[in-house]
Amino acid sequence: MTPANFVSFVTKKEKFGTRFFIIDLHLDKPPVMDFSAGQYISLDVGGGVRRAYSIASSPSEKNKVELCVDYTASGPGGQFLRNLKLGDAANFIAPLGFFTLPEEIDLNAVYYFLATGPGVAPIKSHILRLYEKAPLARAVLYFGTRVKEDILYKQVFENLENAYANFKYVVTISQPNADWHGNTKYIPELLDKDLGVVENAHFFICGSPLMMQNVLKLLKTKRISETQIHLEKFSLPNSK
């Protein structure tokens, strides 16, 4: 779909964990939007300023946009989101970006999704769409965050893991409490340990610049083709 101007209204705004909002924007004008999983919106945050936020909802939900955002972010974007209330209007341009799934899902491929923090938003959209299109697809999600309270969309991904035999969900915590008995290694270490045959793999990466840089270094040592690596450039400003 060609990017267009949208008027929407806030129908949900919930705090999650230590620093996140889950926000639903109900589309008003136009009332529906066709988009691809992994795309983002350019939100008008006032004063002629725009900020990019990835869409977390599936493209099958055409009348709303779900966002997952860090409300502690400084600057006009963070301030706008903190002040946003139920019923408020939110104007944006969308859909934007090329961080999208292949048109045809290859059932012989493995789709690796690697995310930290709110970088899981477009990844959630990817995975929902992947299994809507191809229930037998093989995929692994590695999600990392600092504390267990910030494991975003945990129930969603656990439900997907239970529903689809070829989906694996891996969580790692970098600052665990004493009651955490799961993974504590960084995502590149976990990926390195688990990687098998990679000739037919796709890698979708979104999150902290450090994680993304380290994953890219690992994939380079594995001689992964650039055509197999997918990321959103606004997430990693120094990448070329």
C-alpha cells in the first residue's frame, strides 16, 4: 500500500513491566489500512516533529494499529506518548519500511527472529503473519531483556509455541533475580550455540544497537549472505 495520512483514536493504553506502553490506535480516516508485517508508522508528535514506531499487530487486523513503546524515552516522542489519553486523536503516515517477510514462505527454511525490548513489536507482527500464512513454517524467536517483568508478549509467544510444533521461543534475561532459572546469556551467544545449517535461513533483527551489531558480526563469521539478513535501518543508524 502507498503511504497515506491516517487519523486514529486511542482505544487502549496499558502500562507493561517497568517502562512500556501497549497502545491501540483505532483507525478512523481511512478506516482500514493494508500493510505488511514489520512495517512502521510515522507518528505526528506535535510541533512538526514525527517519530517512527513499529506496528506490533498482524496485518489481518486492518482497522487498528498496535504499538509497543518505551515511555521512558526522552524527547518529544516520549513526552507525546506519556501524555496520550484514551480517546485522544493520533495522526500518522503509514505504512512505511521494508523490514518485511518474503512474499513466499519457504517451508524448508528456518526463520530466526532476534529482538530486545520494544524491538519485539515488528517481530510479533512477523510471527503472527508467518503462522497465519504457513502453519508448518519453522521459526525461532530469541527475545532478550534486562528483567523478567519486561518480557513483552510472553503469553502470546507461549501460546504460539503450544499451537505450532515448528515454533521455538527462547527468552534470556541479562539482570536476573534469584528466582530466575532461565537463560542469562546474550542473544548472539545463544544463536551461535543453536545455529545449524544456515544456507536456507532468514534472520530478522530488531532491538538495541549493541545486540544488532553483535548478531551481525556473528552472521558475518558464519558467512551468511546479506540477502538472508533483514533489519530496519532506523533501528541501527550506523549500519550500511
